[in-house]
Amino acid sequence: MKTITELRAEVKAYIEKMDALKDQVTNEKRDLTDDERKNLSAWMDAVDGLDKDIKLQERMEKIAERSAKPTRKPDRTDPAKPSGVELNTREQEKRDKFKTFGEQLRAVAIAGQNGPIDQRLFNQRAASGLNEGVPSEGGFLVQTDFSATILQNMWETGAIPSRINKIGLSGGANGLHMNGLDETSRADGSRAGGIQAYWAAEAAEKTGSKPKFRKIKLELNKLIGLCYATDELLDDAAALENVINEGFRKEFDFKITDAIINGTGAGQPLGILNSGCVVSVGAETGQAAATLVYENIVNMWARLMASSRPNAVWCINQDVEPQLHTMSLAVGTGGVPVYMPAGGASASPYGTLYGRPVIPIEQCQTLGTTGDIYLADFSQYVGIDKGGMQAASSIHVRFVYDESCFRFVYRFDGQPVLASAITPANGTNTLSHFIKLDSRT
């Protein structure tokens, strides 16, 4: 069967033929011939037939559209508008939204079990499923401000994500290409990739120089989380909200932090462990396996770029903590503790090294392995995201298990600003914003 568009195109073609014939006869100042009358009559009959087909198609589409709408009339659970009172925009938005995350998730589950449909669910765009026009066949999108709160909590409270330089994208962009200085050395003629200044005598010839740039390419990667909630949990909206909010905030915090630290750069952000700019500090000669000594800390601090010292933090695996508390500086035949406070274990233990915070995180490797301790300035790690978190729900994925499914999608990418470590103007040891300790096995 031809589409309405195709049928209308045929009608237009016939009308153009009739207009052309009319113009021809008029210009020639004559009457229609018998053959022209037969053609004109046939064309008009064809147009009448096409008009009937178009009306039939339009009627079929209206019936299909009507049948796609929910058969159950939504039960209005939000307060009705007072008679004769017009609500302003802010008040209307409040009426159209759920008060809590758990309240909306419970409403989704009830609607999927042939219960009354909360009117406020239709104020959210239907999620893509078997049929976007039938929420019971696909699902509902989670209210935008609820999913945004999960991300906001992560970026504000996450020990590592809260410290990086994050840039939000807008419009149709799926990535960010930005220029960065291609600087690998601080020697004359290499600073900023090639800028150099000279002391010169009067009237001496001047020599030009220019910076060198490199392209930093960030392309959004997709991080997906699924959560299944049982009917029993759905019965308690407050408990459900707490489980979903806290669970996904912590999970997305974990995965983003893990990517910033350990990411491979293939389908995920590039982490500092695998970046070209991280500086590796070697173990001390004769150092025992699975240990951390004060000299390791001194050498790591010495390799951090001076400009990064005010912002840097130490990231450690918790297996490293006993080494910190027993670490000492050799003095003569004895030693002096370098991490324990004057009052010993009875006083509050220190939480800094060289005045910078010590943060235990799970993403660091176990004691003795490369990556068990980092010294890092995360302000020199750039990340991008777009549009916040997308959240949707479905009651069909785990229907036979009496569970509802909630899906969260977040797009993010990141990498260190530097492509490689920096050679200082004087000295041979390279410097960086990110320092790690080599394996001690």
C-alpha cells in the first residue's frame, strides 16, 4: 500500500498535467480535442480515486494513534487546582513533579502492575521500549532533578572526582578537542614547546620563537548502571529512595575514580597509571618486598612539579597505612617516627605527608605493587560530561521475578593535561603532576 506522501505526489502530478493542458488550449485559442477530453476525464477520475485512498489512509492512522494511547485513564493523585485560581509557573512545576525519588519509583512499579497510574508520570517523557506511546510496554524516564542529584552528590563529595577539572558539554557535541602546550622540557628553547627570550645588546638582531601546541582529544564514553528492586522494597518508598540514591552515587563514584586512576583509555577515560606523563619512582636499593620507607616518600615529593604542590594529595591503598605509622627516619643507630604524632598512638594520627592530605582509596593497588601509592595534582586532570545522568525504568525486564529495573546512563571521558613528563631546566630527573612508586617485590 502506498503511503499518504506518495499518493499526494501522484495527485500533484495529475493536477500539473491538467493545468498544462488548460494553458495550452488557452494559448492556442481553441477548444479541447476528443482525445484531450478523454485524457482530462481520465485524469480527474484518477484524482478522485487517489483522494479516496488518502482519506482512507488518514482514517487508519487516526485509529492506530487512538489505540496506542493507554486504555486506562490516569488516576490523578496530585492536588487538583483550586477552582477559579490560576497557578503560576513555579507552582505548576511543583504540582507536576514528585516530591521524592522513592515516591516516583514506587509510582512506576504500581503503574506496571495494572494499578492506578499517577498523572505525574505522564509529565515525564516515556522511555524507549516496545512502544513509546504505551508506558506499560516500555517504561518512564526518571524525573531529571532526581538523577541530577545523584551526580551532584558524587562530584561534590567524591574524594577524587571532586578534585578534577570537569567541563560540561552542551548542544550536539559528543567530545572536546582542545589545544594544550606541547611542553616536554623546561630547558631554553623548549619552554611552552618552543618559546625563548634573550638578553641582547643595543641594536642587536632579535630572534623569534613560538609556542608549540598539541591536540587534546576527549570523546564521551558511556557508563551504565542497572538496579533491580523487589516488590517488597518498592512497598517502602523511603527505603527505596535511600537504596537507589546511595547505591548509585557510591557506584558511579567508584567507577569514575577507578577510571581516573586506572583507566586504559580504550572505551573509557585514560587513567594516570597508564598515562604517558606519570613519573615512576624506583624502590630503594635492598628495600624489602611489600614495604614503604621514608626515602620513597622523599623521592616522590622531589619529583612532583613545584607548581602542583599546593594542590597535590597522596592516594594510598589501606594496606599501606601500617607502613606509614611504623615509618621512621634513621638517626645514628636509632630512628625517629615520621608519621606518628608526639603523643604516639594515643593521640590523633596524622592525615598528611608534607602537609598534603593522605586519602585511602580502594582503586589503589595492594602494598608492594605499582600503584599502591600516588602523589597527584588532580586539577591537572581534565574531564568532560554531557547532559547529566539519563535515567529510565521498566517493569518488564525482570517481570517474572517480581522486580522492577532502573537504568542509569552517564557519559564521561578524561585524561591528564600533560602527554609526557617534563625535563627540568637544570637537573636530570623528570617531573610531573602525577607520581607513582615502582613495584617492591
